[in-house]
Amino acid sequence: MSTQEPMENEKEMNTAMEVSPKDLGFWKELLLQIRLVWRLIRDPEVPFYLKLLPLAAAIYFISPIDFLPGLAFPGIGALDDLTAILVGAKLFVEFVPPYLVARHTAELEAEMTGQSAKERKQDELSDKIVIEGEYRQRGE
């Protein structure tokens, strides 16, 4: 064994523990989804019966009655509560009319980036427009 092996392992561990922009993307996406659900719940265009899905998931989360009790299954007991919240939110977003989800998502992304929806649309278009051509000077 050489003396550099522990040093290399320490460097590998330090680089593994660093927070990458990808990790921050996960948290931003999670925040975006939470805010999206909240905005859709408050939107009067969303049917009332759909708003019962996240409400039912929240009630299950708060209630002392569980499918998998925490005392009987210590590690798994909390997972059913988390699963109820995630599934309730996902089903809610899936069942809401797509045009409402698209509108609120665009508004939330505009808020998070600090751009208006019009500016975002122009940026997206400018990224997609490609003009090909040739350039010649006079006299050539």
C-alpha cells in the first residue's frame, strides 16, 4: 500500500460530497411542483372534485391511521405517508386540464427566472431560428 491511496480516497469523497448544479435542479423542480400544486388548488377554473385529491392526501398524512404503522415497521412506516402525498399531488396535476397546468407552469418558471412570459417565448424562438446563407463581397 502506498501513502497516496488514503489521499486519493479523501479527494474522491470530497468530490462526491460536493453539490452539483444537477442536485440543485432537483430541488428547484421539487419547489416548482409544490408551488404548481398550490396554485392549481387556488385556481377557480380547476374543478372542485379534483381539489379533493391533494386534500385527501394531506388528511391521510396528518391522520394517526396508517396502512403501515410506524411502530410495526420503523423504517417503512413513514414511507406510506410520503407516498400518499406524492401520489396525491401527481394524480392531481395529471387530472387538471393540460392548458391550466401549462399556463401556471409557464408563469412559475417566469417568476423563478425573473423573465416575463413574452421574454421567455422570444428567447425560445431565438434558440430555434437558424438562418443559413452565403456571404460574398462585391467584386469577387
